[in-house]
Amino acid sequence: MTPSVKKVAVGSDDLYPIVNTILKYLTEKGFEIHSVGSVKSGKPEPWPLVGYEVGRVVASGEADWGIAICYTGTGVSIAANKVRGVRAAICNDPGTARGARLWNDANVLVMSSRLVSDYLAKEILDAWISVTSIDESEARNIEILKSLDACLQPSTTKQPNQ
């Protein structure tokens, strides 16, 4: 039996060079893309809405995991983490990406368009994708982190006021 195709929400506040690299690389690896923000519209979009929408799509199960990109990565990371069930991590190197999945069960990969080159983006994606399960020694910490979601408001199907 063939495993189901993984769907990835990919959002950016602008069409930075690494965006096309990421889209092409994921497609070549067999992932289905759910486009968000500039990836969908082809024009600059507000980074808070992009980060939040990537988070919402992941938390709702419309995508298995997500990628959010802005100039520094900080803004979309903050916005994505406003959504219950999202664990967005800024990963501008492969080791951090691997660790975010392994030790934090991160489900949204955030990258800086300013710092991440095309080549580095592929290495970061490979490290993120390589982790198929959490480090069991971190299971309790991950459960504690997930329990903190109870403090957040439930995600909604509509975006915040624009």
C-alpha cells in the first residue's frame, strides 16, 4: 500500500527567492502544497495574517505541517503560535530544524528569507522531514507543552480583523 501524500501549508509575506526553491523541492519530494499568503496571491501580504493562516491550516488538519517565511521569520512565528495546537519554530539551520521536530514536536517550520539561501533551505527541509517521530525522552515535556494550549483561545475558521 502506498503511503498517503503529505500536505504542507506554505506561506510567505512576499515572494522571496527561497519560496520558489521550497515549493519546487517539496513538489519533487512528492508533497502536496496548500498555498497561503503571497504563495497564493502572488503579491505581498501582511505577515501576521500569513503566519496565523499557516497555523490555522495545520491546526485544523487541512495540512500535515506547515512552513512560514518572512524577512526575519520572527513575525510569522509569533503569529502562527497564536493558534492552539501550533508549535512553530524558527529554524535557520538543519540542526535546529531536526531538533525542533525531535525534541519539541514542532509542526510549523519557520525560516528567515534574509538568512536562508536556496541550498540551506533544502538542507533545513531534509533535516525537518528526516524526523518521523519524537525523541521519547522528551515525551513528557512535549505533553506539558501541548497542555499549555488550554490557555489559548480555540482557532477559528476566519482570520482576525485585517
